[in-house]
Amino acid sequence: MNDLAAPTAAPTVGSQPMNDRTVRSTPMYQIMYEELARSRMSEAQEEAETYRRSRRLIAARRWQRKAAQAARRARQAQNAIW
């Protein structure tokens, strides 16, 4: 008998033929995509928090400058009176 002439059967798992669909199951893909989505959401949340923190710092510095200017104007007005 010639081994080359005989057709070979595809490897099986149980009674089902083994292919990419059974090796990489749909739930595994869903888990992978879920992890990817969670990772991206986490990065987006961190970026948003960093942005909010920087905006608060900028606003605080702006109000600090305005308060210093107001205090300086008040001192000048006080000195002008005396």
C-alpha cells in the first residue's frame, strides 16, 4: 500500500474536527477583546484625570496671580490715601 495515495483525516477533538474555530474559541476572543477594551478605558480615564488635574492647577495659578494683583492694587490705594 502506498501511504501517499491514502487520504489523511484531519485531526479531531472528540468527534469534532479540530480547526482554528475550536482551538481559538469565541469566548476566548471575547475575553481578549474585553481585556483590550478595559485597558483602553483605563488609559482614557488616566488621561482624563491628568487633564483635569492640570486644568485645576492652571486655574489655581491664575486665581493666585489675580489675588496678588488685587492685593498690590489695594496696597497702592492705601498708600495713596495716606
